[in-house]
Amino acid sequence: MAQWRFGMIGCGSISDMHIEAIRRIEDASLTIVSSRNEAKARAVAERERCAWTTDYGELLKRPDVDIVCVTTSSGSHAAIGLDVLQAGKHLVVEKPIAMNARDAQALVDKAAERGATLSAISQRRFEPNNQAIKRVLDEGGLGKLLLAEVTLPYYRSQDYYDSADWRGTVAEDGGVLMNQGIHCLDLMLWFAGKARTVFGKTATQTHRMEAEDLGLAIVQFENGAYGTVMASTSISPGYASSITLYGERGTIKLEGSSIVRWSVPGWDEPDRMQEKTFGGVSDPRNIVSDFHQRQLIDVIASIQTGRKPLSSGEDGLRAVQLVETIYQSAAGGTEILLGG
């Protein structure tokens, strides 16, 4: 019998990444899946040889579920996540952890109250190149960080937004910053530290949708560095996202999952054989499960040791708070002091 038993709430395309990751983890198994769509739940369960239900409350009552992955539509993450934590289960929730900072904070508080581990999916933290960059920054390889530059020139068709009623809505999906851009924003915060001030602009340029398909921001971090953000789903045919870090001693540029510029005195460039093909530029399903697997392994280790996961609930909260603050700044036309 596997020691770590998972439940899955949501059987959409992203759940396949979690299921494949669980399948490849030694001493882990998938106990049960849940979806409001009976046909989807049954099909996944038959494929994975596990139980299924259309009522996730039944899943939460099962004593043979230790960790629950929530892979439903974005707007439902917070409410379902609170139920998971209240049931005493450890929680892994897909990005974004919630649609606003208030709900994200509620998840963090509930996890602390229940003594449960909470992890926000941010699988890009587990890419070897990104971890190498983090080590360089933590050990002062770039010296004083001057600027973190994020670009996300993605493409999504109108058919993508028309494929489900919730896509492109503010309450259930968010725009390019909350949906596609949040991975790069999380990496930016991981690399550069906490944001102090934000000035943002948003627009809906090429799609019929409620939320934005273009987001821009200037960020100042607590350490004095600055950041710039450009994220869009209107750039045809779509290109890899990039993060460029400029320090007083050197520069690193990450394009997709590849390091394309490495000027760090005294540090060898990471082995390019570590790189994985980076997907999701024009098709959100075109990603690999390797780093979801690494994140779930880290979650198990954090439960065993009592330490925080590498991507914690607090990290998920900070990413949502940054996006929310960009939206607030864009609406008010003014720079906003976070926590002010």
C-alpha cells in the first residue's frame, strides 16, 4: 500500500499533469477523483483504476486520502481549498491560489489553524535552471540586483476564451496576469524579493472578454531593485516568456526554460542538458509533468519534516497580491504601496 494517498478535485486538462506526476512518485497513489461532470470523473477513474465521485465532499470524508490536489477552474480554488483544509487534509492548489488576496489569506490562515501543509502550484521553481539562478542571487553572484525584467508575449485565440463560460471573466479566470502571467510573477518575486510599490496598466486589446489581455507594471522591491512586467495573450503566434536579471556584477536572461545569457563572474553556466522544452506559449496543454512531480515530492517531504514547502501558501498569496495590486493601480491610475 502506498504511504501517500492523493485525492483529485477537478478532472480538466491540468489534472492530467498532477495525475501523471503522482503516477511517477514512488510510494504515492491516486485514491479517488472528483468532478461535477460524471462522464469525466468515471473516465479518469477507469483509466487510473481508482474511485470517483461527483461530490467532492465524499472525497474529503475518506480516511484513505492524505493530500488533495485542487485542479478546478480558478475562481473555485479558494472555496474548495477551505473545505479541504477544514477536513484535515493537506492541500495542493493550482495557480492562482485564489482570485484575490483576501481569499488567499483565508487559505493560509486555515492551513495554520488546522496544522495542514498548503502548497500553491508554482512548478517553475523546480526547473534546474531556475534553481541555479536562485542560488546565484542568494549567494550574491550578481551583486546588488538592479532590475528584473519580465515579458510574456503569449497567444490565445478567441476560441480559447469562448471554450468555457468562465474563461476570461474577472471572478472565475482573471486575465493574462492572473492566469498565464502568474508563473513569471512568482519567479520574479522568488528571485527579487517582496514587492514594495506597484504602478500598473491593463487593457483588453484583441479579445471579446471581461478581463485584460495586456498587463503592464513597474515594481519596486523592498531591496531597492526595480521590476518591469509585460504580459499579453494577443501576441501572434506567441513566443516564450523571458526573465532578465540585471545586477551590478552581471546579467542572467532566461527565455522559456533556457538560459540564453549568463554573465556571472566566477560562476559556471548551468548544464544545458538540464533544460526541458517550455510549453504553454500558444497551447496551455503543451507542458510537461516533470516539475509538478518535483513539487509534489517536495510537498511530501515538507509534511514529513514539518518545514514549509518550496512553494508555500504564503508564496501563492504574495503572487495574487501583486496581481491584485496591479489591477488596483490600473483602475486608479496611481502607484500603490503594498501593505500601505
